[in-house]
Amino acid sequence: MKILSIECSAVPCSAAITEDGRIIGSSFVNVKLTHSQTLMPMVESLLKSSMTDICEIDGFAVSAGPGSFTGIRIGISAIKGLAAAKKKPCVGVSTLEAMAENFRDTNCIVCAVMDARCNQVYNALFEIENNNINRLCEDRALMCDQLATELKEISQKSGKRIIIVGDGTDIFYPFAENIENVKTADTKRRFQNAVGVAFTAESLFEKGETVSPNELLPVYLRLPQAERELKAKEQNK
């Protein structure tokens, strides 16, 4: 099946069209323009350059979170609109899990991190062995020093290479740079992208684990800052 996927959960923005594990076309930018400026022109250009009519798309996929609240909302809204117009199924995938797809060909432990502010990261761990990805924990938000302690224990027990990936790499790596076996991903595979979203979504489409456009929802892991501040004020009254 042909899948149109988008990823805009952080600063990078990307779109991809895949079919049965094959990349038909993809586009990626990492500039400080808002996704409302870049996303839909990117999708339109990708469809045109790959000579794909939107009616040929069988399903739509998006990184549903965690990540930037604004970016996630833009991505979810875009996929909802595209899928609803064509009455096609949707899949929302974990941003962190989609990043692990970049390393499916590498035996290692992937530590996916995204900036969650205040020395915190959104994180999930994945063990990759012989092209199989095994999730080691649920998506979560935790302090950088807590994650570093966990990685140190994993390194000592497993001895496996641990690769830090994601836009939170520069923030988190100083906490883990002295841990044996820990390294950062090269920039070519460091950031989340729509191809990883597509490949993660493929198995969900195959299993029929899809939702309608109306049912597609973001996954924030924690409340937006404005809501957290309001809740704190209410508790202090």
C-alpha cells in the first residue's frame, strides 16, 4: 500500500511517500520556519515530483508525539484534513519509535531523546538485533541525570553500543558522555523523519490498527506549559 507520512514534532519538517517498504520520495528541511509555512508546500511538491496523485494514497501516517505541542498539532491537523478529504485511514506513531527505524540495520540500543525543557527529555529505549526492533520502555519524560544513570546500568550489564538520537542529543549527551559504549548518532541519521514514521506505520496498517481522521489524537505525555501554570495556580489558591 502507498502511505503518505509527515513528521513535524520538532524543528525539522519532513514528508515521505512509501509503498511496501520502498521509498518513492521524501523531503526534509531543518530550518527555523514554522511548520505552517513549510509542511503543506512540501507535501504538494513531493506529490508532484514523485508523480503521485493524492487519490493513489491508501493511508496517511503522522508522528503523534511526543514533541513540540505546536508542531504535533500542525501535523495531526494536516493528516486529518488530507485523510478526511479522501476518506482514508490514519495511523499516529510514536515520534521516538520512528527514530529507532533509522537504525534498524544496526545492532545496538537506541536511546531516542527530544528536548522537553528544564533539563528534561522525552525518551524511549529500543534494542535492535538482526533488523528487529524491541521496545525496552514506554515513551516518557524524565530528568537527564536520571536517564544517564539508567544508561550506565544498561551499559554495564549488556556491554552493547548505545546510540543517542534525536533533537535532544546536544542537551542530553553531556550527562552521558563519560559512560562506556555511549555515542551520538551522526547528523545524517540523528533527526526524526517521515520515512521512519512510514516504516513504523506499515506494520500497523498491515494489522489493521488504524483510526479514522476524527479519532486521530496527539500524544503529549504532559500538559502544555500554559495548562501546567494554570493548574499550579489553582492548586495554590
